[in-house]
Amino acid sequence: MSKSIYDTLNTIIRINGCNARMIRKQYLRSVGKPMFRETGELSMPAEIQDNGLREILRRYPTGVTIVTALLDGKPWGGTMNSFTSVSLDPPLVAIFVMEKGRTTTAINQTKKFVVNILKFNQEKEAKQFASDNVPDKFLDVPYRESSNGIPIIEGSLGYIECDLYEATKVSDHIMFLGKVTRSEVTMDEEALIFYRRAFRSFTGTA
Ligand SMILES: Cc1cc2nc3c(=O)[nH]c(=O)nc-3n(C[C@H](O)[C@H](O)[C@H](O)COP(=O)(O)O)c2cc1C
């Protein structure tokens, strides 16, 4: 159902006071998806609401990183694919992290973070650091400490140590710009890829 049909339905209900429950029943019978929020108000399914944005974004492959920092003095980290390089002079990189997440708290506390670039076989680590329910994010994940005491995850392709350069609130995320203080490629291997909601690795050359 197109967005304009939703708009029209909304208008009809607003003007004529139609029975929203009846329309919901008919809609569910035809497409089997909820059209109303629990309040009974009309709401659009996500794929219509975001105008296909999610679908196209899923088709954009990214690498996968674990961003580490210290939270209350202890190692912390979160899986992030919103990592990008910004400039070489000065050497700046950026990540976009959920404002309410603990990785944000950790970065704000220490004003330092490390971006660990994951290797193709580190899917387990990526999932572990993306989970909110693990008691210890570093369980069975070996790491060493950077000069600032931030965890550098063993087995990753390389890492980028950063001092916080700028933090900007962007919607419900914080854009952290990091000034690179040290970076190293630790092994010449293929990267872990996130594409169409799945972890993948390169299978060939273009
Ligand atoms: C492939 C992948 C990429 C992710 N990228 C981001 C990201 O760029 N920014 C973000 O805030 N969360 C991202 N997440 C979700 C976080 O990893 C997840 O919320 C994690 O628990 C961090 O929460 P915490 O900061 O409270 O530890 C990603 C998750 C996955 C699986």
C-alpha cells in the first residue's frame, strides 16, 4: 500500500470519524501486517515509513569494527559499522554511537578510544560486542592494552588509537571524531563484512 493511500485513510478517519478497528481488521486480512499502533492510531509499516531507506542501506556493505574504551576504569566495547575515515591531515576518523549506549559513556569518560578493524573470522566477537545481555563483553576475547590502557583486540586486522577531538549530538547518536594518535596493521588478512544484515567475507575479486 502506498504512502498516499495511508495519508488518504488518515484524512478520512480524521474527517468522518470512521471506525478504526474495522479498517484495521480489513487491512490485516489483506496483508497480514499491523497497520495500527496499540492506541488504535494509524501508523505505517516501517518499510513505507522510511521510504525504503532501510532497504537501500542494507545493500551498502561495510567493514565491522569493535570500538573499545574504558567504562568506570574497566574494558568496554561495542560493535560499530558506522566507522569512516574523515581526513589524513589532521588524521581524523569518525564513529556514530547511540547516545544512550554504554560505549558513549565510556568514550565520554576517558576521551580516548580504539577502533579495532575485524578480520573475516571474528563474527563471534562482533556478535558478542553487539549484545546488550552478555555479562562480560571480553569473555574468551584476548586483548592487550594500548599505551592508554584501552583494550586492543587480539586477532583483529589492525587498530586505530584515538584521542577524542570532537563529540557532536546527531539525533539519537553522538558523532565522535577521533584524532589518530597511533595506528597499526597487525596482519594482512581479509576483513569481516556486514552486508544485507549478515556477516560475510570476500569470496573473490571484482
Ligand atoms: C554489524 C553491527 C554494526 C553496528 N554498528 C553500530 C554503530 O555504528 N553505532 C551504534 O551505536 N551501534 C551499532 N551497533 C549496535 C551496537 O553494537 C550495540 O548496541 C552494542 O550493544 C553497543 O551497545 P553499548 O554501547 O551499550 O555496549 C551495531 C551492531 C551490529 C551487529
